[in-house]
Amino acid sequence: MSTSESPQSHIDVGDGAAIPTKSDVGLFTAWRIAFVGSIACCIFLAVYKPDPYLAIFKFVPDGILVTFKVTVGAILLAIVLGLFTGLGRISTNRLVNGIASLYVEVIRGIPLLVQIFYIYYALGRFVRIPDLFSAIIAMAVCYGAYMGEVFRAGIQSIPKGQMEAALSLGMSRRQAMRHVILPQSIKVVLPPIGNEFIALLKDSSLVSILAVSDLLRRCREFASESFTYFETYTVIALIYLVITLFFSKLIGIMEERLNAGK
Amino acid sequence: MRENSRPMIEARNVSKHFGSFRALHDVSFSVAANEKVVIIGPSGSGKSTLLRSINRLETIDSGSIIVDGVNIADPKVDICNVREEVGMVFQSFNLFPHKTVLENLTLAQLVVRKRSRAEAADRAMELLKKVGIAEKASAYPGKLSGGQQQRVAIARSLAMNPKMMLFDEPTSALDPEMIGEVLDVMKDLAREGMTMAVVTHEMGFAREVADKVIFMDQGAIVEVGTPEHFFTNPSHERARQFLSQIL
């Protein structure tokens, strides 16, 4: 090989200290371009071609509200479910551990869309509850399993010595969990919970197949009345993108704050 | 003579396996009140396992360990009550990183001993002064040096007013220049009459402080004696070999 070959003839792949950090301008603007760009698109379309875009934008806010209701309701329920599942997964009680593990394995093995149908119709057989609630429960049951793994990993990431130190001071396992292990786990699990939140926000579009008027369903209703399928789905994609980008930034900032506190 | 001659710790025929590995084999020993026992031996000899089984951080397969009159090998015993009275100091300090130094010392006092906040804080400050680190009370453990962290860990155990203290290689994770400050705290504690069981590689400490030296090898106690006897004229070949390697 000749040494005169240009050193620029290969692509640098960063590793270790060379991995670009989040504060690097190039990466930072990627988020900016997407966020500002998608908002600009929305405004441009609404102003430039009010028919049908402005009509669509006027039609969807109800749907956004429903999407948020489903997402927030499901994530809160999933966190509670996930905490208990995570604790169950590390329990030495075989029955508790078995139930928690079975729950995780079963849920992870079934597609979310199938679960939503199944839980919706299964619930419908026994109780009469509003569709919105069945949708929330279906999403929460699914995400609770994933959240359980987040909590399990978070608890197990705390060094064994912490539990031993707490026990050696005379604390019960429950006291040690509450005062020593869980407070430390929270820092570990917050970022993955944030990611689960975003994933759930996107997956919440699946509940539109039930009789829940979320963002996607509202738009589908509009499209089928006005036959503006392309325009409507453009708007849906943009709205989901703006919401998701907004939250991912929020979570990124939160994560940085947590790390700064160390 | 003390009227209470019951030993603080009495282990009888203790055995334990990790899978097929024999960690402890028919170990018997006792620690009297106010006695300072130093356990030494090569790594993997079972010293830490033995120490950790005294407050049931390790369960034993057979035998009995009686701590302050309670057989902790009995599964019906509420081990928390025993652990309250047995302080333990770890090689890796194990301070709670999400709590300040002061909170590290008060947590178990509040939760386990049910002391009032003021009472717990008073006791904590008293001990932080004693280990020479009172000015760091509101710092987080991450900001402290290893030696300071270990002194806080000792104070944290003492805050519970334990009847005895277990030390599991308390200086092994420390930089050499910090070993002295931790050993000084332990020597003070010994002088005050605390009952102590110490696993260590610090032979100087053993010689100076120990009432009794226990030498272990391959999960068994090979030799028990006074420091003078053990360091000058050990009876077993294995002990002689060990001393020639480290002294």
C-alpha cells in the first residue's frame, strides 16, 4: 500500500472517547431539523393549502386528547404493574416469582395488536366498561410486562453490597428495599421508562382499531368522509412526529439533569 | 471474674458448601465478650464466609452458630433482631450513595431502632466526631476518600450501639496511605472494649490488637492461639509457610 493514499479516503467510526457526544453540533441539529421542520411543514400546509389541511388540523385536537389520555393512563398503570412484576421477578418466593415470570413470558410472546383485541373482548364478556378504559387496560397489561423487566434490571443493577449493608444494620428486606434499593433504582429506571413512554405513545395508535377515537381514528374518520387519504395521513405522521420529538427531548434533558446530580 | 461468661459468638461444627466447593469444614470457635479475634489465612480459605455466616449473610449447611445466646442457624429465629446487635464493616464500604453521611448514620437508627430524629442525629454526630469526620456530615459518600468512607461505615455500624463488631477485610480496598486512619479507628474501638471479629491481612494490627488469632486454610481452622505464639512459633507447617510468604 502506498503511503500517499489520502487519510480521508475512509469513514471514521467513533469509538470510546471518539464517540460524538450529544452536545456535538451535528447531532443536536438533527433533532432541531426534524422538530422545526415538521412544525414548519404543518404551518406551511395549513396556510398554503387550507383546503383540506386546515380542516384536518381543526378536526384532530379531540383525537390528540384521547391519545394522551390513553398514553398517560396506560403508562401510570404500567409503572405500578411493572414495579410489582419487577419485585416479583426477583422474589425468592417461588409462587410469586413464577406468576411474575409467566406474565412476562406470555405477554412478550403475543403481538400487541392481538393482545389489545383479546383483552378488549375478554373484558367485554365480563364487565361493561367504557372503551377508553379497556384500551388503557390493554395497553397497560402489555407495557407492564416490559416495564417489569425495566424495574428488574434497575433493581439488579444496584450492587449486592447495598442490600447486605442494609440487612447487617438490622433492616428487614422490605425496609432495605424501600429505603436503600428502590431510591437508587429510580435513577436507573427513569430513562428507560421515558423510552417506554414514547414507545407507548406511538403504539397507542393501535387502539384506534377499537371504538376509541384517538388521533389515528379521528383522522381515518375524516379521510373516509372527505376522500383525502394522502393529505390526512401526512398530517397524522407530522403530528405524531412533533409529539414524539418533543417528549424525547424532554426525556433527554431529564436524563442529563439526573447525570449531573451524580 | 465476670459473672456473664457466656461467649458472644460460639460456632460449633459449622460446615458449608458452595456447590461442590467446601467453603467451611467442621469449624468451631468462640469469641468471648470484649475479646478481639483476628481471622487470617490465604484467600479462599473461608475466612470471609465464616465471618458472614455470623450474621447469616451466608447460610450454613450444618452446625450451629450462637450469637449472644441465639442460635442463628435456626430458621425460625428473626435474624433482624440479631443483626441489630452485630455491626458489620465490609471491604467495599457499602455506604448508601443516595444519602448524605449523616443520613447514612441515622437511617437504621430511625427505621430499626425507632429513635427520634434528634436523638439519631445526636448519636450520629457524636460518632462522626469520634472517627474524625464530623465536617463531612452533609457530604455525599461519593465525595469522600476511601479511608473516609470506611470510617463513616464504621461509625454507621456503631450508631446502632451493637454488642459486637465484625470486620470483613476493612482495609483491603484502600490505598496504602489510607489504611492507617482506618486501623486507628479500629484500635480505639478495641481499647474501649468492643467485642470484635476481624478478617484482615494486616499482620501488624493482628499482633497489636488481637487477643486470639485464628488461622484458616481450605475451609478449616488450622491453628488458634495468642498473637505471640502464632507469629513467633506457630505449631503447624501450613501456618509457618503462610507467615513466611507474607512477613
